[in-house]
Amino acid sequence: MPDVLQSALQSWSMPRWFSIACILTAILYARGWQKIRQSRPELFPVWRLWCFLSGLLALWFAVASPLAELDDFLLLAHMTQHLVLMSLAPPLVLLGTPVVPLLRGIPQPVMRRGVAPLFSSGFLPWLARALTNPIFAWLAMNIAYVCWHVPAAFELALRSPAWHEVEHGCFFFTSLLFWFAVIQPWPSQARWSRWAMLPFLLSADIVNTGVAAFLTFCGRVLYPSYALAPRISSLTPLNDQVAAGALMWVLGSFAFLIPTAMITMRLLSPELKQSSAAASKIPSFASQ
């Protein structure tokens, strides 16, 4: 193992507060999931619990695992983080239908005094509805994706730990909004028809393809920090960028095209014409 890589991995320490926040969120969700499962077991099978916990684990892996120590040296590692933050963690979290379990998991005194007034005021429902508008969600995710890969913004995130956290937060939260429109977790209601989700996903894939293709084929190192960084692999800075662009292109496209295919097959299936009360009460990623 190269000395630089060994030193980077040895310098890793678990981010305490972020890890505690992830653990507390998992506990709240599991507590609420257990409560609501007693009255609505058909809505909350075990796989939803595993999806939510896996999404939290993916989020932790992206920003708090030893992978985070490598993003200063390899663009490939940095783009792996971005893929997890945008295409893996958010859909898994939303497949757990997190809203009601998290609310049910909050202790009653905190719920009554802190959370309930926000809902009764009407502001929080209004804000949630505005943020989950599909047009806003599409624009937010894709603008964040494109802008943070502009060299000046990317270099700022590499130089400043605070801006790096802002970058990761933008990727994760805007992607939550984007995938919310696709997955439509219970008890939310669809704002657009399922047919509209096809151009919604495919147009996002076009944006991903454009950014990834530029990284892959531009023929020069876009981010000077990686040209100057100590090498921890046999990849040259340019080959590292090509590999990172190819990773974004292939895996990023899969993240959009697989749900597109699933939704298309579902829409074209004869079973869709047979409306079932049970099916309408059990939303899932594949059946919407």
C-alpha cells in the first residue's frame, strides 16, 4: 500500500456527531415503524425497515467512512461519494416511507410541544408541498449537480471542509426531493401522472450524461487539486478523471434508466387496468 494511502486511511476518525445523528434517526424510525406496524402491517413490511436503515448506512458510508479520506486524492473516490449521495441513499431512505414512522418515533412530549405546532400553523405543510413540487425538485437536483461540478465550485469544496459539507448536503437533500416525486412515499399523493415520470427521469439522465461525458472526453484535467495531489494509485490525474466520468456515466444512467423501465412495464401491464383497493393502499417503487 502506498505510504500516502496508508497515511490517509490511518488519519480517518469517525465523525462523532454525524454518526450519533444517524444512529438516533435509525432509532426514531425503528420505534415509529414498530408502532405503526401494529395497525398497518401491510404498509410497513420488514423490507421497508431494511431499506431505510440501508439508506442511512449508505449516507454514512459516503461522508463519514474511510472513503471520505480518499476524496482529496482521487476524483474517482469523490464521484463515488456523489453517486451514493444522489442515486443510492435517497431512494433507499424514501422506500422506507419515512415521514410517518419518524413522526411516530418522536417522544410524545417533544411531538406535542415542538413538532405539532409547526404542523398546526400550516407553514410546514405548505413548505413541504412547495419543495416536493416535481418541477422544483427536478431543477434543484440538476442545478446543484451541474453547478457543483463547475471547476471553481468544485475546487472551493476541496479547499474548504465547510463548503465540502454544503456540497454534500446539496446533493443529498435535492436528490431526496427528486426521488420523492418518483417514489411518492405514503401518505403523499402524486402531483403528476406516472407517465410524466418517464421524461422526468430521462431528462435527468441527459444532464448526467452531459456532465459525465465532458469529464470523460475533455482531454485535460479540470480540477487542479487532483493534478497536484499525491498519487495513491497507478492512475494518472487525467486517467482518474476519465474513470470518474465513466463511473458517473454508467452507474448514474442505471440509476435513472432502471426505474424508468420499471415504471414503463408497470404502466403497460394489463394489471394496471384492474384497480385494486389493496394495491392502492400499499404503494411501492415498482408498482407506481
